[in-house]
Amino acid sequence: MKTKDISVIVNGEEVRASVPVRRNLVDFLRTDAGLTGSHVGCEHGVCGACTVEVNGATVRGCLMLAVQADGATVTTVEGFAASGRSAALAAAFTRRNALQCGFCTPGMLASALGYIDRGGTADRAAIREHISGNYCRCTGYQSIVEAICDVIEERTAP
Amino acid sequence: MTGPATIFDRPNRYIGQPTPRADAARLLAGRGRFVDDIQLPRMVHAAFHRSPHAHARIVSVDVTAARAASGVLGVWTGAEMAALVTPYVGVLTHMAGLRSAPQHPLAVDVARWQGEPLVMIVARSRAEAEDAAELVEVDYEELPPACDATTALAKDAAVIHADFGSNLAWERKVDVGDIDAAFAQPGVQIVEREFRFGRHTGVTLESRGTVCEFDPSEGCLTMHYSGQAPHMMQVILSRLMSLPEENVRVISNDVGGSFGIKIHTYGDELAAAVAARALGRPVKFVADRMESFLTDIHARDHVVKARMGVTASGTIVGIDMHDLTGIGPFSMYPRTSAIECNQVLNLTGAPYTMQHYRAHGQVVFQNKNLMCQYRAVGHPIAMAVADGLLEDAARVIGMDPVELRRRNLMADDSYPRSSTAGMKLDDLSHQAALKKLCEIMDYDGLRAEQARLREQGIFRGIGFVSMVEVTNPSPMFYGIGGAPIASQDGATVRLDAGGALHVSSSITEQGQGTNGILAQIAAGVFGVDIDRVKVTTGDTGTVPYGGGTWASRGAGIGGEAMLLAAQALKEQVLDVAAVMLQSEPGLLDIRGGAVVDAATGAERMGLADLARTVYYRGNELPSDLKPELIATRHYRVTDFPFVFTNGAMAAHVEVDPETGFVKVLHFWAVEDCGRVINPMLVDEQVRGGVVQGIGGALYEECLYSDDGQLLNATMADYMVPMAAEMPEITVAHIETPTKTSFLGAKGAGEAGTGGAPAAILNAVNDALQPMGATIWQMPMTPERILKVLGKV
Ligand code: FES
Ligand code: FES
């Protein structure tokens, strides 16, 4: 089994590991970094459960190899929570019950943050379009869309 | 004064409030505890070699190379595994005539569906286990498959279990009244259709999985289980692995969706438990997405031929139907795969007062993955058949479909009564629900708009369903048939020394908000702030014995047990307080975490004071006072086999005749699930259920080739509803509490999935009507729409 030594800044902390070259980023985060908040729903880039931030971009953790993240800065749901970046979204998701089983939630938060931080507006159709790469099997999506709208409206309120 | 009758108007009540769930915080912070998150010392990983064929004799299995592969710690063939596990058969005695063959965790002589596990490899990592699985060499002799349910009973069909002589697993006939005579009456018009319901599956975002640990020193197995019924699983593991029941502990923490998928016995999970015992170290098996598509139970798979008779003045005289259900090569253990068809027979036409009903159900084996109970078992079929025919009949007699329903729905003051098929019904509100639905959707306005747009070549349709949902099952559902499945549930409420409540319950959480409603009930009934309630569910080692969460039974059965336990603890605490305060229990109450004067609300004593006195300074109490500060109550439904809910739903769709694409513009649901414990959670259950129903109606299908190969076993190829294509869903309620409990709650988890397909079908047919076309096959894909329009 071919391995490679890598170093990744995960949620502000350097994680060094010797990883099999075939290991993807989400498995690295879950096993080597011990951060199990990022989930694996399909391993083929469709469901969005593994969505994380890599060097500021929203990325599917199952479509990137861990070795490709060598030297990168990665933020996961745990990092968003610790830094408070997801606090407003978490409050809105709670108020709206925009999560049921919560398996899609970490990826959904990462995608929603990507939308909000890039100046996305409280346009329900646009939000639906944006999160259409994140499957949720439980909620039917409406509460998620409303929660994201709430956060944008709170931010833009005068 | 303190009796249950007053619990709903207490000052610190939570029942009826949209209280957010405490669990949300953890899940939103990435601190969920799902099975795949578990990392145990010395844990190893299982992977499987699975049959590439739908039907094949296993001539030989060579695992030499696999055993020698890097990182491999154990390899089990089907025969080796069969020696360690008692075979299991998915039959129930009350499903008379149901037959199925013994099943083993891994196929032994014959593989009967593509994806059936044959060989298990356990290795240090999943990757190494998968590498080794590829080295397994199996010599297969392909057998002719019987895949298509419609030909499975043909004379020349391959027989899957030779001993049975045919592929018939079960059949049942219902015959009420005289349908032939009724249909022959002058003036009765008959509509007749053949409905096809494709196979779909749950696609829980967290796939099935387990981590099993075995401690040889104590002979104890612990299964970390992503599922809905821990106590059922405990018995199954005990029976099949010949372990004392008390030596098996089943724990479910967070479950990433289940919907009925994770409540069955899967050979790969069982095999992982056997490996954990054999190796004496933890074994993890988590299905990858392809394994999920190939082996998570599939749902539906019906062909229904049905007729409805209706008079010109709009009286439905009856329904005559035949349902054929394909269930794969075995009936699933232990719930069986015949319940789906049985439900179809029980529920078709259940909202209507028709006099005549004849139904014949046949359940057949086929070489596809197993079909079994998935959210809203049988309901979407029963509702689509009855309400699809009803709207078809409305077109034939030229009557508005809402008016035809009004004339045939049972009157709201006509209960208790029976349905035509003999179901006991009470506390339903079909007429009120339909009325409310028409109001909230502005039915007249939508019809006017529809007519206007049709002139512009825009084809919109409006479709309805009036439905019932089976909830709160009594022992008549499974227990009576010999299944190790509890129909009662228990709840324990304990007052701790700090004045907080610790509660536990045998119902389980898969995202519905089970833990949240248990806390609401306990806090409100007992009288503490909800922040001071901690909830434990999902652990056979610690919770009271019970059934779990399925068949929309959590709130109605588990909730009632919690209500009774909280009330019992309250009475106990007031007895103690009365002694300590030299008062009468009837003059006291518990509010906001304190014992108060019932009349004035003035605080007499904090609960922490009381509890600390009891626990630490019992010397201050009279010696004949023996307080326990813990209460357990159990509850089961008596007098009724099930508690029915009802609902009325409507869909508004637009069909593009050029592309065949259906856009759902809006969806409305009026639900009567009895007393609503948490309106926010109920609404979200309904919405999520509707979206799964829309998935089954428009997108989702497990597509098999003629020789039994699943063609779309990836998330990219199997269409799950996504945000962009889903409508806004308006939910409203009628509250008719069930009289079977104080709480009065019925279930709400499955109505959306049960009703939405019928409403979508009717809306699409309404849109197609001006083009002279109708469709009776789900999912209603663009290709199938274009086909009925004669465009492909
Ligand atoms: S696990 Fe990465 S997209 Fe599904
Ligand atoms: S909350 Fe379960 S998948 Fe989204």
C-alpha cells in the first residue's frame, strides 16, 4: 500500500499523517484527524454530505484525495462551530427544525455558508438551486431554505 | 386536580408548542454519533463478495488468495457462516399461508439476487477487506432468473424455491357485499385501470451499518446499530447466534434516516456480529452506496388491476381489484414481505362509504433484491388506486372530483364504524379535512387560473387524495403472529438530586424528534423547565422494554407511556412534599421546578430541596415514608388493532407536453394526527414525507434489466428529489384526539409518503386530460408521459 506524508491545517490546527495515496479527503478528516462531523453519503460526488471548505472554496471531500490537500487549509463543520461562523445558521436551523436525522447537516451548512459568504441573496429559488448538490432525505428542504433566508435577512436588515 | 385530564392546560405545558429539539445543537456542531463515527481499539472492517448474478448455482468458492491477502484476519464462506447461525424464515402465523425459505447470512448453494452476500472478508482496513474480496473466486452456474413479477407465476417460470412448486409466497382474498351484482346494476358506470408502481428504496443518507463488539470473558455481544428497533434486534441476535438474550446489548445513537429500511435482518450485519464473536474484537461494517442500493430493502413493486363502479349521481358502489406484489427471493425476516400487500387490501377505499369490495392480493418471489416495509407500507398503492379511480370516475360522470369525494367520504359524526374492508375506525375527520384543504388552497381560484392558462397552451393540473394512515399498532400487527416485536412501550422518569429529570424510553430517534417530544411531555406533565430534562433512548441495556419507532407509533404509544410515567412521578413527589410541608397532595402542584401551592402558585419548596432531602437526609423523613422518586409506566393500544389518522392533500402541477417534464408547483396537506405534541416537528415530518412521496411518484425507481441486474445503483443514476425541483408545502391540521389514550396523539410520520403519490398522479392526469391522455404508472417519468402522449 503506497503512502505519503502530508500536513494539512484542519480547523486551525496542523494535522500530520502518513496516508495511503488512495485515501480521500473526507476519510482522512474522519479517521486521521478524528473529525467525524463530515459525513460520507455516496463517495461519488453526488450527495454533498462530505462538503467542507478547502482554501476558502466549497469542496466535496470524497472527490479530493487527502494527498491533494497537503499544505492546504481545511475547515469542517467542527471548525465552523468552534469559530462561530455557523452560529447564525445553527440558530436558524434549530428554530426552523431544518434538520431531522442531521446526517446531511454538516455538508448543508458548508454549502449554505458558501452561498451566504459570497453574497447570496434571500431568493428562495436561488437558494434551492444552490443547495441542489446537497441531498436531504428527511426534511423536504423547505425548512432549510427558510433557515438560510432567515440568516441572510438578519444580516441585511438595517 | 392533578389528574391527567388537566395536563393540557397547565401553566408550564409544552405539549402543543413548537419547541426546538435539544439534539439539534449537537448535530449542527458536527458532534453527531453515527455508527461510522465509532472508532474502537483493535477494530477491524468487513467487506463482502456479492453475487454478480440474479440467479446462479454456486459451484465452488475459492478463498485461498483472499485469506492470504495483506491485512486479512478472517474469511467466511456461506457454508462456514451457516454453521454458526440458525437459519431464519420470514413468516408470521397470522399471515395464513405465507411461505418463505430458510435464509442464511451468506448464500450457501444458490445466489438468488444480484448483490446477495456470499463471502465475508474481515481485514485491518476496509480498503484491504475490499481488495481481498476481489480475490475471491466463485464458480457460478447461471440459472434462469424469474425477475418480472407479472410472469413469476407463469407455468414456464423458473421456480426460485423448488420445494414450493411455484413462486407464490402468499395470497389473500377479501370479498364484501356482492361486487358483480352491484356493478351490473343499471346506471352504474365502471372505470377500469391497470396501475404500475415501480420499485424504489429508502436511500437513507447514512447507509446501513453496524459495529459489533464481543467480550469473550463475559460472553456478551454489543451491537451498535443504525436502526429503529433495538429490542427486536436483541432477540434476533440472541436467537440466531444462540446467545442468552441478556448477553446481547443493542445500542442506537444517532441514526441517519431509516424510513423502514433499517428495521430488518440483513445478512451482512449479522455476519459482522458473528465475526466479532469469532475474532473477539470489534468489527465494523458500513455499506457503501452501491451495497445500499443492491441490498437495502426495496419498496412497492405492484401491478394492480382495479375497477370502480359509480352511479351518475356520484355514489361509489365499490372497488374490485387484483394486486400483484413482487418481493424478491425471500420474505424478509422477521416482519415478512406480505404486510405491504395486506395493507393494500386493508386500506384501499377506506375513507369511503362504498358497500361492495372485492380484492385479491398475490405476493410472488422473484430474483431481485428483497422488498419489504418502507415508510407508509402499502399506503401509496391503496390511496393511488382508490383516489385515482375516483378522479377517473369523476371525469366519466362529469362531476368535480372534490364534489364526488364529498358525496362518498364517511361523515365526521359517523364514528366509530368499520371500513368496507372491515377496519375499525374512530375519531376521523375526512369531511372537515377536505373542506379545510379547499379553503387553504383556494380551490376555486386555482380552477379558474387553470382554465385561463389552458387557453394559452399551459397544462396545469390539480389532484387530490383523501387518505387514512395506520398508526399506533396494537399486538395485532406483529406480536400475534409470533414476531419478537413489542407492541407496547415503556417510559421511566427519575427525579435526580439536583431537581432535574432523567427520562428514558423504549421508542427510538431517527430524526423525527422523538427525544424532543419525550422531553416536552415529561417536562410539561411533571412540571419542570424543559432544559432540565435529559433523555435516553436506543439502548437495550438501559431503557424500558419496548418496540421502538416504526409504523408511526412513537408519539402515540411511547408518548403516552411518558405521560403516564411523568404523572405517576408527580403524584409520588406530591405525596412526599405533602408530608414534608404538612399539607395535602391535592393542595399542591409542581410548576417551574418547584412544589407550589396549587391555588395561588406560591412556591413552597424547590424540587432540588425535596430530592436532596430524600436522597441525602432521609433521616428528616418519617420512617414509614419510603419515597422512590422514579416511576415507570408502559402503554399499549387496546380495543383497536390500529389507530387511524386521516388527511386530505392536493397537488398543483404543470406538465410540459414537449418534454414530458412534470413540475410540482405547490402541495397542500391537511393532517389529522390527533393531538399535536409539537406542531413544528409534525409539519416537518409531513413535509419530508410528502417529498418522499413525490420521489416515488415522479423520479425514484430501481431499474432492473430482464436478467435481474440493477442498472442504476448509484446516487447519480437513481433520482432522489433535490431542493430545486421540490415545491413549497403548506401544512394545516385538524385535531381529533384519539380516545384510546390521554395524550390523544396518533402518528404523523407516514401520511405524506402515503398520500402524495395519489395526489400527484391525479394532478398529472388532470393536466393531461385536455390532450386526451392518462398515465397510471409510477414513477411518471418524462419518457412515460411522452409515451402516453404518443410522442415517443
Ligand atoms: S459523500 Fe461526497 S458527495 Fe456524497
Ligand atoms: S436531515 Fe436527514 S438527511 Fe437531511
